[in-house]
Amino acid sequence: MPTIQASQNPTGLLRFRPPRIAMTYLGIVLTIYWFSPERQYWHQPLPSVGIPLLLIGVCLMFWAWGWFQNKNAEICPLATSSILVAEGPYRWSRNPMYLAMVLMLIGSAFWMGTASAFLAPLAMFLTLDRVFIPYEEQDLAATFGTAYQEYQQQVRRWI
């Protein structure tokens, strides 16, 4: 299977960094929230659920990012990887930073308490799962061969 290049990606989302995409989705949801009558009819904020999810996401993000820093690994999704990080949170998820972003958006949605707020984590999950992760998996398989294939068999994509 050939490696997907950013220019071959029909959505072109590979040109953008995932945190910026997450912030864009959150911005869209906040705009819908402020200008929609939905918040008058269904507005059930659950900060007791949202804040812990948000904090878990932030902690997971820094933990995973720290492992990349310790190994001097490239964090950019389009960069060629020089090392396969399989320690720390990468023992349980092949994509803990992406999982963290989705958790943070889910936490934000619970905190906001509107149905439309859950569009951001759904859109982010689909963007990551359908665009970024397949690209990265192909790149890692091409770079690390059987070592990455073994890692794929041992560790789930998300959790």
C-alpha cells in the first residue's frame, strides 16, 4: 500500500497540526453554542464530569509528550520518525496524544452541557482515526517494518 502524501489527501487536513484542528472544532462548537437557541432548551452543564475528563486529557497529553521529548522523537505527524516510542502511555495506546485531545474535547462538551458540544470530540475522533492515524501507521510500518507490526499487534490504536 503506497504512503499517503498530504497533497494526495482529499480533505487536505494533513497540512494542519492536530491541536489546531481540535481548537478549530472547539471554536465552531462554541460559536454554535453562543448563537443557537439550543442552549435555551437543553443546557445541562456537568462540570463534575467535564473537569476530570479535561484534566485527565491534559495529564495524558503531557505524559505522552514527555516520552517523545525524552526520546528526541519527532512530534509532527508528517515528520519521518527516527524512533519507535513504546514506553509510558504508549504501552496501552498507540496514540495517547490523540486520545488526550479527544478526552479534552469530551470534557469540554460535558462542561458546556449542550448536545452540539459533542460534535467537536466526534469530529476530532473521525479526523484522527480516518486521516492522521492511517497516514502515520503507513509511515511507521515503512520506517520500522516488523518492529512496528509487532507493536501494532500488542497495543491497541486507541485504548
